[in-house]
Amino acid sequence: MTPPAIHRVTTLELDVEPWSWPFAQVRAAEIAAHFAGKQAEKPQIWNGRILLARNPDFTMSGFRAGYFETDFAAFLAWRDWGFPDRDIFNGFGMGALRSNDGAFVLGEMGQHTANAGRIYFPSGTPDLDDISGGSVDMAGSVGREVAEETGLTAADYRADPHWDCVVSGRSIAMIRILHVNASAEALRARIEANLAAQREPELSAVHLVRGVGDLTAAMPRFVTAFIEAQFSAS
């Protein structure tokens, strides 16, 4: 497998295009059956509208791609069947929460979610709520996911001006470090208190990464590659 590549950029041009995905059309019946099986296992998942992407292009300081609308069922089938359409990728933002004592804070997805047990930064595949002026507002998407998963708002952190785009397989994770003026333990306690107040939180646990020794197999490769690069540079 090709190792992840990391591109640091300062601008994102993520226009939403009117385009129909042939994979979703041709295999619609199979996709519906696959999703019905998944929903029987986890009734909480629902077939909402999401945004996937194509035509990725990196420049000296920017990244651009074209996004299109599809449904979660088609995305789930494409992912679970080994990404049969290699021209498409999942391009999403992640908020890499970092405490003032240098630790990264990650969340473990709950058992009722489609990514149960996986550990990563607050994130989510963009959806229609992330569209602004005909483009995907990735900074807004990250802010929304951070608030939903942890309870933190933009007033609680300082965002780096750049993005580290980690290309790994059919995923491009656009990661931005969010610096929080609190210790790792205090930040974890705050997030855990927020989760305890929710009826059905997305996260089941909060994990601290103070060095590469804290990385685990439950963390996707785009997350571990990013963290490895951060600690090797410090």
C-alpha cells in the first residue's frame, strides 16, 4: 500500500458541482440491499445526503477539488466494497485538538455509529449544511463537528492558518490543528462531562496522544501519519 502523503496548504477551493455518480445509479439495487443490512445491525444510522469529491489537485499553497451530492448508502457501499470507483475520494475536514501541554485529543466512536471503535479527531463527511456560496466550507464543517462531538466552540481554541492534507487511499483528510489553552487532562475532563450530558453521544471515550507510543491500530492511517509528522517536527 502506498504510504500517506501530506501536503500543507493555506487555501481550499472545494466547489460543489451538479454531477450524478454512475456507481450510485448502476448499482442502486445492490446499494439499497447493503444499506438495509447495515441498518438492521445499527438502526441509528440513516441515509442522509452527503458530499463526496473528485478531481483532486494540489498547487504550491492550495488544494482544489470538485464535490458532488450523493447519499450515505452509496458512500457506505463504496467504502465497504473496497472503493470500486477509484476516481472518487472522501474529502473531509478534521479538527486536531491540541492541549497547551502538547497532547492531541481524539475521540472513540460509539458502538451505534458506522465507524464504531475507530479513534480519530472530530470530523465527518461533509453534507449539504456545509455548503456556502456554492463551495464546501471546510472550516465551518470542522467547527460544527468539533461542537457536536466535544461541546467546544470557536471561542475555546485558536486554529492554525494552514491545513495538512493527508492523502491515504481514497481519503483526503484536511486536518487543522486547534490549540486549546488547557491541559490535556482538563480538556479530556471537559469533553467527558459534555458527553455525559448527552442522551446518545457520538463518542464513547476520549483518548490522549502525547507521543507516537500512544498510537493504536484503532486510529486510521491518515491520523497516525499526521501525528507522527507533528511529533517528528517538534
